[in-house]
Amino acid sequence: MTRNMTDPIKQRDGSYAIVIDKAITTPDELKKIAEVMEEFNVNLVKFTESQRMVIIGIDPEKVEEFCKKANVKVAPAIGKGVRSIKFCPGKTLCILGLQDTITMAEKLAKFEGMELPDKMKIAISGCPNSCTEPAVRDIGLMGKKDGFTLYVGGSAGREPRIGRILAENLSIEEAEKLVEKIITFYSKNAKKGQRLWKFIEDISWSEFEVSILG
Ligand code: SF4
């Protein structure tokens, strides 16, 4: 059976969970979610390191109704494709922030849930402190004084590795275009199950670089 990236996730105790993005929220949004959780008799929330809320104990048949009432959207959290994008508050809220991570994340949100040869994690940080760890994601954007630095091919999983810098001093629009090119190139050319770092290793960094930067 093929699973969608937003399907409810079975837990060890047999219950199901859904994942929603809540990197930035308000008391009203949280109150609404809590009210609907009570209404649906859902009693547990876990916050992940990816800034997501995992709502545990939901009836899989009622996910759509739950989301409508709570005004939330299920995030792509499993399977092969672009997972929900992790971003820090950047210069909008953080005193150390150098770049606008929130707008950057909004620009890249169109890729979330897109199916790919393997999972793809994207993170954006507003400064080199890297609270979202962009250097160890498939695609990472790190805010610096003159724009974003683009890291590619990082991973924090079973085979941890630091991504390589593909471009620097990028505006939001330039970064968006390059991310789109990477995702399209990877989607068309990688083998199923070949993570971005492995794909780059197999075709060579120089070929990858030329294919993306021209
Ligand atoms: S990465 Fe920088 S801008 Fe983002 S939360 Fe951390 S310190 Fe603030």
C-alpha cells in the first residue's frame, strides 16, 4: 500500500498521530487546537526538534474534520519527498538574525510534500549560529551579513555529513531559484532511494555544480 506523506502515523501503542507545523504561533491558535483536541478526546501532544506538533491519539477517520475545526494542515512528515521546512525566526524576531527566514520559508513552502526519489530535509537559519542546523540538511540556507549561503548534501541521520557550499550571498529570490533547480534536477536524475548526498557523490560534485549553476 502506498503511503502519502501526510498519512496519520501509527504509534507503538496502536494509536495514530498527525504532525502539524507550528514554528511560530499565537495564543489564539494554540487555544483553538487545544479546544478541538478536547472535543475529539485527543490528550497528548509532542513537540519535535523540527518545530512540529505531533498530535497523538487521533482517530484516522477524523483527521480531516479535526484539521478543519482546528484550522491546521497536516505536514508532510513521512515518506520520500520534501518534508516540512524548518526555519528559525530570523531577523524578524531574533536579535541575532541577519536574514529574513520567514519570507524565505514562505517562498519554499510550495515544495513541501513534493514526491522525490528519497526524503529531502530543508532548513533555514537567520544567522551562522544555525539553530535549525542547515549544514546537516539535504538543502540548507544559512543567513549571513550579505545574504544566504546555500549548503547542499548534508545529513544528520544514520550517515551524518556536512553539506557543501554551493553558493553564497544569495537574495531570497536567488536562493528560491537555486533550490528549485536542485529539486528539479534531483527529481529527474536520482535513483529511487538515493538521498541527495549520495546522488551528488555518484555523479560528482563538479557535474552537480555545473548542472545547477551553469
Ligand atoms: S540561527 Fe541565528 S537568527 Fe536564527 S534563532 Fe538562532 S541565533 Fe537567532
